[in-house]
Amino acid sequence: MAFRMTVFSDNYVSLRSRGCWAQHGFGALLEFRFEDLSLNVVFDCGPSMDVVKHNLDVLKLDFSGVNAIFLSHGHYDHTGGLIEVVKRIGRRIPVLVHPKTFSNRFAKRDLRVVGVPFKPSDVESAGGIVVPCRNPVDFAGKVFLSGEIDRVNDFEKVEGYFIEEDGRLVDDNIIDDRALIANLNGEFIVLTGCAHSGLINTLHYAMKEFNAKKFKAIIGGFHLESAPDERISRTISELKKIDFQYIVPMHCTGIKMIAALINNFGEKVKILSVGESLELK
């Protein structure tokens, strides 16, 4: 079996990024090849149509074989390029979302709009089939979109956001935050968009729900850009208890956390930016 992830949207570019643009956000094409199954998934769609269009043109990614689009949660930096992605696929395509994904959302600090920048009807008009679901979604017992992730520890808290519910602005716990989990012959890949549920909560969820004991790779945005030192320290401490081969910090992980990962895990840390691919077997 083989896994390939090509990043078409992220916060950073490198000399290997081949002219791609960086912008705060995340989007990737995932290609899974099992003996009895081939599955292509777009996981998140970047922050804006223009950046995604430019990067896809540069990378010449072929989306014709995409089976589904997964959205990790309803923030603009993971959904702004969705309609461009749907159009590139060129046929009716399921877009799996949580029922709260298209809610009105705001940053507490300045009431900046941070939600999805269009309506489900716009996605449908472009060719998407919006599928709201809370439960885990199982593809042949090998690739999963998680359900709602339990918030069980005391140090991974969601702060800083409002959501509109029943005509009121209330604290947003971002309950729609989900991860992709794949079983590679007993070794697991976990891919997060922002890990608003908490990176450790997400890994514990995979261990509980899918009996994941060993992780081939832990990948994605870990939402620790502005995290206090104590949270970073506790996250590192918990990661030391988990059996993983690689960790790939991206998007909103933050420089302090990336440095802490490198200091503690050395060559297990892989740095990836826009236009680059990760291949695992």
C-alpha cells in the first residue's frame, strides 16, 4: 500500500515550492493505494479562490479522479477555495461536512468574520453535493473521517471564537473539528486541519475509536501558534507517550511548537510546505 499527500495550500513556501503562493490556510490532495482499493480525497481547500487557483495551475494537479472532499471544520482558511476545487473536479462530488460547518462565526477579539465565505447552495451550484454528518465515515475499513472528537484533557481548550446559534452569539467550541484517520497495515496516519479539538485529544480519539496503537505519521495544523509555554510543554510530554514514526507540523502549528518538536524528536519531524509531497509506504 502507498500514501501520497500533495499540499496545495499552506502558510509557507520554500525554494522547492515551484512558484506557489503561501497564505494562512490548508488544503491537500491525498492519494491512497491499497491492494484492493484506490481512494483520492481532497482534505480542506485553502483560504481563497485566487491562491488555490494559482497553486493548482502551477502544480498541474489532476483532480479528475477525486472521490470526495472532506472539510475539517468551518473556517475560511480551510474552505475559501472549495468552489474552485469542486469546479476542477468537473462532476458531481460529495463534500462531507459537519452540520455546523456553514454556521456564522467570528473572532472574539474584533468580530472579524472567520466562517465559510459562501453558502451550501453556492457549493451545490458549482457541482458539489453537500453531505452534513456527525458520525465517523468509513471507506472500506481503511480510511476514515472522524466523528466529533471528545475533549477529555484539561489543557487543550478552545478560546477566541463566537458562533451564531438560535439568534445568539455564544462561545464556539468548534465541535465540527474533525480529522482524517487511515490504517496502513496496522500503522495509522492522522491528518488534522487545525486540531481545534486538541492534538492529544485527537490522537487519543484515534486510539480509542480505531484501536490505533502505532502511528506512521501525525500530520497537519496543530493550532499552537499563540499557545502558552505550559500547553506546548504538556503537548510534548504527551507525545512522548505515543508511538509514532513521523510528525509533520503545518499551517497553524506555530514556530515555538515546531522548534519544540525538533528539539525533542529530531529526525522524526518532517517539514513540508506548499507544492511539496509526502509519500509513505
